[in-house]
Amino acid sequence: MAYVDGFVAAVPTVKKAEFIEHARTIDALFFEFGATRVAENWGDNVPEGKVTDFAKAVQAKPDETVVFSWIEWPDKATRDAAMARMETDERMMAIPMPFDGQRMIFGGFTPVYDERK
């Protein structure tokens, strides 16, 4: 069964090009490690909520844009093996992050419903 990792981060708006380059570089490794799909999305309609919202979740500053990304894996075992490889792969350590990784939120998810047309 497929497995999905989801990510939300606040990226300095002026670093959009750096973020895209970061994504292309790191996503190539995700594919090498077994990912079947990666989606990187730049926020352009991320409304402020009354209680919580994406921006609050990552403590986005006025000069930052919220990004929403996900990685699809064929199964959790492939994902877990990839995560273990990423922790020790020197190439992963050498990729500069154009945002504050401490404010990124992420998690792994087991799909329960997936419909496509």
C-alpha cells in the first residue's frame, strides 16, 4: 500500500528560485531512494484562519510564503528505508536549505481514500 510524507514550510519569498533549485536537487534523491511522485507547491491563496492556518502552523513571517509539498512512496517499508539512507547520505547533508527547517512541519500518512478522474 502507498505511503505519503507531507510537508509545510515558510520560505522567504525572495528565495523562491533557491527553493525550486533545492527541491529539484533533493527530489532527485527522493526518486533515487524509491519515491514515485514528489509535488512542491508555492502558496498563492493561503488564507488567514480564525483559530489556526498554514502560516500560523509554521510561524510564517510577512516576508515569507508557505509551501506545501508531498512525497509518494510505493509503501511504508520503502519510505522507512529511504529515510534511513537520507540520514547518512552525504549528498543530503550538503544541500543548503533556503528556509528555517525548525519551523517546517511534516508527517507520514497512510492513504485511506484516493480517487482520481
